[in-house]
Amino acid sequence: WHIECSAMIHSILGPQIDIHTGGIEHIPVHHNNEIAQSEAATGKKPFVRYWLHRAHIQIEGAKIAKSEGNVTYLPDIIERGYHPLALRYLFLSAHYRTHTNFSWEALGAAQTALARLLALRISLKGAMGTIAPQWQQKFAERIRDDLDTPGALAVVWEMTKDGTLSGADLLATLLDFDRVLGIGLAEPDE
């Protein structure tokens, strides 16, 4: 089955994958098996360029476990009035190699930060400018440094305070960053 999945992935995604993710518990076995099976099925070496294994996400400081009754699902988050992209923002605000602690308070802070960015984006109506190369370089440096998404978000916030950028250039640069972050700045919803 797994070899068939690898062949199917190859036919859909092409000869090589840039990033393969998984949890840290998969490193000892899954990583090696995935390499062997995918490369045997596709003939592409390396089949994956970068392996990123995420540290565990905790809820209120505790391990997530159905048996503990501390599992939270996306519909629960939406039902409480949080935007799904606030959860994405929360996850982006912690480095993938560190434990992320989900709490309603942390999600609320992430939603507030996301709402501020969305409000800024909406206020920047009008013509699109050009991407600010100095900010694009800083953002790219953070992403290239072991996928430092918290650092990339810090660059976003630092850039919003740059009084030398026109609104049009700020908008163009924010939208460029959002191609990586995926937090809905291109088409903000209600």
C-alpha cells in the first residue's frame, strides 16, 4: 500500500518533493521507511529535499490524548468564535522544533494579531505597489533559517512600522509574504 501511495504522490506532485513533514515520533522509523519506499517507487533520489518533524502540540500544557478528554477540533474552535486562520497564526508563531502550547488565551492573542494584520490589509486599498526588496530579503532570511516562522512574523510586524514604505508597497510586500504564511491577507473574509 505504501509503495502505491509513493507512486501516486510521484504522479501527482512530480519527481521530487521539497518539504515532507511529520511528528517527531516518526523520525526513527517512518523517516527511513518513507525514504526507502518513495525512492524505490519513484527512482528519484533524494525524493524529499527537506524533512521537517514537528515537536508535539500540547493543550494547556498537557499532552493531547483522547483518553484525557483534552482534544480540540477545528469545529470547536469555530464554534467558540475563532477564525480557523487564527489557529494557523498561532502555529506559525512557534518554531516547528519547539512544543506549541494551545490554550484559548493563546488562540485569542493569535486572533487579535491576525485581525490587526487583516485590518491593516483592508485599509491599504488602491493600487498595488512593488515588493520592498529589503523587507523581502529579511523575510526570506528568516524562512531559510530552519523555517523560522516566528522570526518571519516578527519581520512582518517590523515592516508594518516602516514609515518609509508607501501603502501600495506595503500591501504588495504583505501579499508576497502571505504566499508563504497563508493567513488570508490576499482575500480577507468576514
